[in-house]
Amino acid sequence: MPPIQPASDQTGKDAHLRTNILVAVLAFAGITDALTQALVYPIVPHLPRYLNASASDTAWTVTVILLCGAVATPVMGRLGDMYGKRRMLLFNVGLLVAGSVICALSDSLAPMIVGRALQGLANGIIPLGVSILRDEVPVARLPMATAVMLGSLGVGAAIGLPASAFIADNVDWHLLFWAGAALAAVAAVLVVMYVPESKVRTGGRVDVTGALGMTAGLVCLLLAISKGEDWGWDSGTTLALFAAALLILPLWGWFELRTSQPMVDLRTAARPVVLFTNLAAVAIGFTLLALQLVLPQLLQLPESTGYGLGTSLVVTGMVLAPQGLVLMAVSPLSARITRLKGPRTALMLGSTVIALGYLLTLVMMSEIWQLIVASCVVATGAGLAYAALPMIIMGAVPLSETAAATSFNALMRAIGNTVASAVAGAIIANMTISFHGARLPSENGLRVVVAIGVAAAAAAFTVALLIPRSRVVNDSQGSLEPLSLGTVTGKPSTDA
């Protein structure tokens, strides 16, 4: 007769299983979000033909998701803290389903842009998922759970890029979005079944004025940055947008500091730990996108240029895919470093590895395998750094502000992505060679973008050094938060 298992052991196993299921469901939702948003990138060059529109107009399918995602992420985080993170997570997944269905039914530009806008509004899925993990996962397992959640970004892109390229080359491109809608619907069902609603809420009223002010300021800023190269950096439209952003954002900040329940708590954001972590997020966001812009150019430029590799769209997707898988694979390492040395150390190590990967890229650009190796080194560093950022934020804010703070950090990362895209695009557009009557990116231009990636990684490391070690903070109920920039052991750190 088998021995009777103690009730406490069985309870512990049940809790462990529930945690594993929760992490898996939230990671699946994150993978679905990342995959759905990555699906369009390989088909961007073909969208003018698919949608019977000009290339400049179809470029809005990328721009609109950037703008809507940047605006929605901090708003969704704040609403999650107020009304329930699970509720807002389901709302975001619903937006993803709706946006994907609209894109799948589109044969013209207008509905495609509407669908992509809804997909962008669903960008809060991953920061909301991270905040749910903080509420539900034991402290000792939180670093691993957070790393897995952030790693879902890479897995979604790793699956989405080659799958999109293959489908676009072989079947109807609408299938891409039907597949995204189906996956998002499955994610919604799993969230309903397995994700509990947090009891930690701030309540209060929605800061409509703050949300509108932030939306106006961010749209002006990000639109000017992302479209400046196309419109001209000295054009009236670009300069007017920059001027509007410089006017609106300070006024918005002044208002937020004077309202009792702001959309973004700028006083919390000004704490040194949070401030420097958000600045590091900008730099980290810059670094990863730089390589994603250079590699496709190198891979698809003609071999006769002397530095292009002349690969097909599908091969390009396959070469880029390992980066995403590496992001997820380094999750255990990131979690272990965070537990033993603290997330600040993981962030500094990640920044160092990113810089090393870019240095390798500068001397390893002539073969496909070289680009795979170098890009995987960059992805390893990004995996370490990405997982560390929300851990530092969560150690510096109360439980009641987790979703808002982690979402704002995600916004900073998105701003880094946008600036990187603008800078790299400007360099690539202006450093060209003449090739059979066409202007193509020059090898020196691509190397300059990679070198800027090294500088951005160095900046992230420098900012990480400035992040102070801090004591744990009190939550809204007055209990101590068991997180800090020191080691994560399941009890409060004594670092000061």
C-alpha cells in the first residue's frame, strides 16, 4: 500500500501546478500578441499590391500599431490597477481578436489600418501579464516567471516572421490574420479558465484629461520621429509635430503632478530607481531594434554588391527566428542571476552581452552563420536585460501600482524602438550606393547602425550603474513588499 502523502505536501504540489499553469497561459497570451504583431512585417513590401495603395500609405500599417501601442500600454496598465488586471487583460485579448479578424477581411487600406490599430491597442498584454504574476506567484519563483513572460516576445517573433514569409509566398495572405485571430481566441478562453482576478486594486476615477494629454503628446512625438525621414526632418509637418509635443508633454506633466489620481504617477516615476530603470529601458529598446533593421538588409541585398547575401524572404525569416528562441531560452539564466545577484546585475550583464554581440557583428557580416551567431549573442543579452527591467520596477513600487509602472516601463522601451527605427532609417537612407541605377544601403551605413547599437548598449550599462540599491517599499495595505534590487530569496532584502 503506498504511503499516505501529507496534506501540506499535496497542497504545495497543487499550488506549484497552479503557478505553472498560470505562467504558461500568460506566456501563451504574450506569444500570441507578439506573433500577431510580427506577422505583417515580411509582407510589408507586398502590401501596395495586396491593398491597391501606395507604399507610403501602406507604411501606416506599421506606424499605426506603434502609435496605438505606445499610447494604450500605460493607460491599460493604470486601468488594470484600478479595475482589475485580469479584466483588462481579457479586454486586450479581445482587441487582438477583433483587430485580427478585421485585417483578415480586408482588401483595402482603410480597414487594414483599423485592424492594425486595434492590434496596437492590445499591446498591454505583456505588462499586464507581468503585473498579474507579481500578485499571484511566490516571490522565489517570480524572477523565472517574469523572464518567461518577457521571453514570449521573442518566441512570438521567432514563430511569426518565418511563418508569415512562408504563408505569404505560398497561400493567401489573409490566412496570416485568421491564424492570429484563432490563437487570440484560444488565449482568451485560457485566461478565463486559469487566470484569477487580483484583489489588489487602487480604485478611484479615470484621469480622462491626463489620458488625452498623454495621447496627444505621445502621438505628436512618435509620429514626428517615425515619419520624419519620409516627410523630411525640416518639413513643416515634422517641425510642427515636434513643437506640439514640446508644448503638450510639459503641460501634461504639470497637470499630472497636480491631480490626486493621475493617469501616470510622475512622482513615482521620478524616484531614482524607477527613473534610471526607465532610461535604461529606452536604451535597451534601441539596441534590439537596430539589429533587426540591419540583418534583413544584409540578407536580402544582392550578392553582387559585395556584401549582400541575396537570400529569399523565407530564408531571411529563418535566419531571424533563432533570436526569438534564444530570448526565451535564456530565461532560466536571467532568473538565476536575479535571484543570486539581483536584477540590477542582470541588467548590467545583459547590456554587456548586447554590446559584445554588436562588436561581433561588425567583424562577422559575410556569411549567414556569422549573422546567426552574432544576432543570438545580442538576443542573449536582450533576454537578460528585458527580464531584469520589470523586476527592478516591481521592487520599487507598491503592489497597487504594479501594472501602471511596468506598463510605463514598456512604453519607454517602445520609445527606444521608435528612435532606433528613425535613426537607423535616416542613416541607411543617406549612406547609399548606386547599383544598376538604384540606390541601395551601403556597407558602411549598415556598420554605422551596428556601431550605434554598441553605443546604446554601453549607455544602458552606464545608466544601470546609476540605479541605486533601495529598501523595500510599503504597499497600500502597509505590508512590506518582498522585492528589492538585492537578491530575491522569498523574504525582504536588507539592502539599503
